[in-house]
Amino acid sequence: MHTYKFTHRIACDADIAQIIQIMRASIAENMKEFLTEQEIAAAQETMGLDQTLIEDGTYFIIETVKDGKTIPVACGGWGKRRTLYGGDHTKGRDDSLADPAVDAARIRAMYTHPDWTRRGIGTLLLDLGEAAARAAGFKHIELGSTVPGEPLYLARGYVEFDREAHLGANGSGNTVIHMRKSL
């Protein structure tokens, strides 16, 4: 197996089309081991692009070089706003800024292209987000995990504190696991 070096940079508006492609591929393939097709469709209602992360400069693109070409393989980041999860379309958002003295930062919108899973990219994204949130003065960090994401977050020291059950438009369930850890 070839060993690839992964680099990161802050996402910009020009990356949006590639971010959406990574998100769609990740949702379609990486959740199959954990969820039915109907549950994946229901989960998509609370997932997707959140442009405030790009505007805030808190969203990363992970890239590698393959066949001499730099390609994006994952995306994810952290949020300094109160919204815990979801895309631009998600109902119930609170885009007001969090206060680092009393509020938690958020790990947000982590997606790895299915061709690049199990290579430490999720851990890299968590390290980047946690370090940036810590540097911004946050003492705690929270996230809204999907069922497939939960094992990574547990392994990285996150602890569940709540569980939300949503009913998708198709009648299938979608679970969002609220998790946190100290920075």
C-alpha cells in the first residue's frame, strides 16, 4: 500500500464544489456499514455544507498528491458559533458567536472521501480543529455525531451527553449524538 502525505489548508469559496462532492461521496458510502439507505437519506436532512464555517476561516481541506496531482480527500473543521451541526438548510440553527469563556467550540462537518478512509484523516481533522479552538480561547469542544462517527469520537476522548432522535421526511430515524470534551 502506498503511503500518502496529507496536508491541510483553510477552505475558501472556490472549494465549495469539491467540498460538496466529498460530502456526498462520504454520506453515500461511509455510512452504509451502520445505516440503511432510508436512514442515510434521513441523516442527509441534518448534514451538508455550512458556509459560515468557510466565511469564518474555520474549515479545512485535507489534500494529498496522487499521480502528480494535488487532490482533496477530506474536509472538516470547527465552529465558533452556537450551531452544533447541520448545513445551511438545517432548521433550528443559531449562528450567533459563542463566547469562549462560557460556551464550547464545535467540531463540525467532518467528511472523508470513501477512497481515503482508515488513514488517520479523521484524527488529523480533530487535531486541527481542537488546536484552533484552543488557540481561540475555548476550554471545551462539542459535536453532533452521526452513528458512524461515534467510534472515532469515543476513541478521541469525547463523551456523550445527549442523544437526539429525528424523524426524516421519509419516516426513517436519524440519530444525532451530542458529545463533548475538555480542551
